[in-house]
Amino acid sequence: MAGGADTFVEEMQAEIPHLRRFAKAMTGSRDAGDDLMQTALERALRSRSQFKDGAVLRPWLFAIVRNAFLDECRKFGRQGRQVSLEDWYEGVSLAPSQEQCLELDEVVRAMEKLRPEERTTLQLSAFGGLSHAQIAFQTGVAIGTVKAACHAPESLSADTSH
């Protein structure tokens, strides 16, 4: 990169389509992927001085995207999902019905039957709102295994034989 900052920016711009696909795969959404990519590009420009001349740019940029994604996951884990007061109030019911309580008990019993890694995967998907790619990355489990755990209704079917 002997050409300096202009060459760096040009080469970074050439990597944008690759970064966009990578960010979308990590977030599971085009909009969230674009936001992640923008954050990563801003970080790359701020950290330009840390890039070693002669190094390959793409892996460096992909590492920045991955680290930005992990930062977002950690932030999401600390803060949880943000809900407006109006939306929260609309979703609040005064008291659950007896049928709702029984259904919840069935779900809890079925989840207790799952292996710990299946339970964690399901909880991250259903309650954490994470994409399959995010769950796979966070837990270190192959994405196919995550998809299978999230879409296996037989693993949560309650025992109705008694």
C-alpha cells in the first residue's frame, strides 16, 4: 500500500461487496448487515494506522466486521431488546389464563428434557432473537446444528400419552 491513504480507501471500497455479504450472513438481515458494515468501515478508517503495509486487506476488514458484530452481541446481551413503553403496555395482560399457565408448564417441562446445548440454542433463538448465524458464532456450534435444534418440533412436543 505504498500509495497511501487514497490507495487504502480505494482498496477498502473494492472490498465492500464482500463485507456486505459477510455482515448480512452474520446478522441474518440486509439492514442490520449494512449497519454492521458501516460500523466496521468507520472503525477501519479510524484504525488505518494499525494496518500493516503489504498485508492483505480483506482478512483485516473481516476481523473488524466480526469484532463489531461481537460487540453488538455483547451490548444486546447487557441491554436486552429495547421496547417502547406504549408497545410494552399493549403487550401486558392483567393475568394469564389457566390454559396459558398449563401451556407454559408444558413448554418448561419439554425444555427441561433437552440437552443443555439444545436448550441454550433454543433460548437464544426464541428469547434472545438471535439469528442462526449469530447463535452458531456465539456458541461455537455449526450453523446446521443450530438450524436443526431450532426447527425440530419433535424435541419440544409434550408427552400427551398419560
